[in-house]
Amino acid sequence: MANIAKIGNMMRLKEIRKSQNMTQQQVADALGLHLTNYNKLENGKTKLSAQQMEQLAKILHCSPSDFISRRSDVRIVPVRQYVAAGIWQESSLWDEEDWYDVAVPDEPEFRHFTLYGAESKGPSMNRRYPEGSALIYTSLMETGESPKPGRRYIIETERSDGLREATVKKLWQDENGKHWLLPESNDPLHQQPIDLSAGDGEIVRIVGRVIYSVQREVD
């Protein structure tokens, strides 16, 4: 998660504090925080929790919603899990305190659908998504769209013992019309296409379509 800048909640905290003629130290004292920790909140380096938002609203005489940017051209999407080939677990969701937000364009095509966020982990798609990329996706169950070859999807595989693996793959169709899940990786261990129809005691679901990726520029 350190590879993605945590932009928090597009906070307007500094602007509101100044409008109330309060110093950082005064607000930090009222919150019961060290000044250094408060400075991280105000600069978006630390995520502002819902409880802190409520406390700040009382201190600064405003509404909690005033801390959220009113820009209409972006949406804020929480990143809540990893997508990583080979990691099997009961749930891929993180604890809520580990979630972070990213901003993506608010396009009319997706405006009425929920957007979800997951962070890529491992090399299985590193030619397309460097490790640490935030992948923003829609739910196929909600949109009702059919998967189309050439697009990239969030895949969930469930084993007979109930453990699940969440990953991302490109959907590919061969000359016979058969569908495969295609890794896009330079790692020799992640080169083999996956037969979407093969069972082997596992249930494979295409759960969402990736519509944005957000990644840190590599030096």
C-alpha cells in the first residue's frame, strides 16, 4: 500500500481551520493529538477517520461533510483488498483501518454504479499493472454486462475448502471461440493462460471489470 499516495478524503481541513482563525496547535490540542500527527492529517498523509471527522466538525463549527471535496469531476473510491495470484484466504478484504482512498474521473457511464478498489500484489500482471497499482472496478452483477475479450477483470476463484483467491486477468478468446484468462507478466511462473471452463474442484467467477488503474510513477 505504500506505493500509492493516500489522498484521504480530499480534505478541506486546512481551509476550514483558517476560516475559524485557529492554529494547527489549537486544533491538535482539542483533538488530543501531537502537532506532528495533526499536521499529517491536514496534509492528507494520514487518513481522516469518521470519528475524527465528527470531532473536527464540533471543534471547527461545521458539518463533517464539509471536509469532503465538492469537486464534481472526481469520485473517491476506497481500496479495500489485494488482488494477488496464489494467495488463498477466507476473505481478501483488509481491516477497515487499512483502507485508503483514490480519486478517479467521475464519468457519466459509471456514475450510477458502485466503484470498488483493489491493490495489485505480486508479478502476475506486472506488464500491465506494476505491483502496488490501485485497480478500480465495477461489479458485473450490478452492471449486468457480459465479459468481453480484451478487457481486464477481477477474478475470484473458490476452492472446495472454502478458501478464495482474488486476482486480475485479461480475458482472451482463441480462434475456436474458447475463453481463457491471460496473465500479462514477465515472470516465468505467470505465463500460462488459464482455462476459464476448467473446473478441477474450483469455482471461477468473473466478478468485476477494471475501468481505471492508479499507479505511482516509477523512477
